[in-house]
Amino acid sequence: MSGLSDDTKRIPFIVVHRGGQRYLKECLDYAAANKHQVVLLGDCSNQKYEGINIYWHDHSDFGSEAMHQFNSFYQHFSTNPFEYERFCFERHFLVYEYARRNHLDSFFVMDSDVLLGKMSRNQREKLRGCFGEHDAALCWPEKQGKMEWTVSPHFSWWRIDALKDFLNYLLEIYQENLHILKEKAAWHRQNDLPGGICDMTLLYLWMESGRKRVMNFCSNDNVDLGIDMQYKTDQENSRYLVKDRIERIVFRKGRPFYINKENAALIPAFVIHAQGDAKRYMGMLSKGRNSSIERKTIDFCERVKSVTQKILCYSRSIIN
């Protein structure tokens, strides 16, 4: 598969995920309902989600010597758990190995907290033109603070040789230029900030290196592609209208649209990124609703659930 064909059903969207969380099912079902072909590199807990347009594979079948080599050099510089951050790196190796074995020239990769909508004809034509001039496309805010160093892979497109180059870059940094990462990690510690080094950091450094031609899906020039950074955000950091730190998505005949904050034009929402605790809203959005009352109800139910779990854990500790 090369570039963007006229038949978008033939383009694979690859998801790497461990676990059988509800939001993963909502992600997969929504993409499949919109006629996208989704490849899930998962585990035994989510094999049950395989179905029409959803193709499950055990991610452990796609390990490689390069991934094992990276793991031998990996050092953890993050406030997030070790296994979580390392798997975020490993997923890029797993995707590459799947693509290599299946002879894919190019492909999309998306996170499991993304809702993938229908692509309009204009969006498809623009993407086809952009891909002819680039080797990869990812998402990043055009304005970044000191040491932010963020390029997000929540929705990305790759030529296979570009992904291979990124993997080589990872190995080079962790073997030969670890001081670059240590500098950023030290800055986080000095300023008492969470986070540190993650795959988004390395994607940023790779993009800045200029080794490949990388497009920003979330630049102002690409606002009409309908690809967002995140659903929960503020107006300054979004190209679409935001209200109460939530993107103002409207629905027309069940189809989601963003509102261009510059001219109020409706833009088909191709990608909705429900990052963090916004995952709880994916079911609502996938059913064609974006109600503040419903979000508050969902938030209340989550708080009740959390308190109940804490009470149960406390009760068990007393009994035991």
C-alpha cells in the first residue's frame, strides 16, 4: 500500500494496545463503523474485539532484535511508570515489524483513545497531495514552551523507511547521546514538573533533526484536515472553537464537525483525541452527542465509582 489510495478502506490504521478497556472497544467500533480497516496489535484480553474491519494480532509475535537491543540500552527518565513508558517506545518497533512482514509501504498509526471519523473528499485529496511531499506526518503544537519537546503520535502517517529511520535514531540517542535526554530530565526535576522523557520527546528531536520530511497534521495550514491535538484543551492551544475547556464539536446527521475558530466554518472531525480522563466521553461522542450535562453526569458517576472502590479496599484491609 503506497500513499493514499482512492479506496480509503484499503489503508490500514494500526493500533497497539494492552488490556481490554471499554474505551479501546469504543475506539475500534467507531473506526470500523466508519469503514476503516483497523489492525489491532493487542493481547489475549482484547482479542474478543476482533470483528468486521478489525483485525487482531498478538503484539508479542512482532518482537524484533532491534526492539530487544533498544530495551538493553533504555534508561528511564520519567515520573510515569517504567513499564508504561518503555512500552510506548516498544510500540513503534512492533508497528514497524508488522508493516515489514506485511509489505506495507505506508500506513497510519493511532492511539486507542482516538475516535476516527469519516474523511471528506476534500480532506482525502489534501492528504494525498501532502503525502507526496513528505515521509511522515504527526501532531504537535506550533507554540511550545521551554523544554516541552513534544511531537504526538496519537495520529500519524508513516512511510516505512521513515519509521525505520526513527527507530535507528532512538538507538543512536540511547547509545551515544544520552546527555541530551539527561538535560531535559534534570530540567523537570529542578522545576518540580511531572513527565520527563517519553517517545514524544524522541519524536520531537527526530523531527527537528531534519533527517526526514515530516508534516504537522495540527498546523494552522492543515486546520481543514479535522485532526485535533486533544478534546480537552483551552482556546489558545486549539485551532477549533472551545468552550469550558472542551472542543465545541457539533453533529449533523450523526457526523461530528469542528468549528474553525477563525471563520466559524464547519470542518468534518476526522480525528478526535480523547486524551487522559477524556476517554470517559468516547462513548458519548461515538453516539453523536457532546452535551455538557451528560459530561457532568459521567464525571459524577466516575467520582462515585472511585469513592466506592476506595471504601471497598479499605473495608477489605480491615477484614484481613
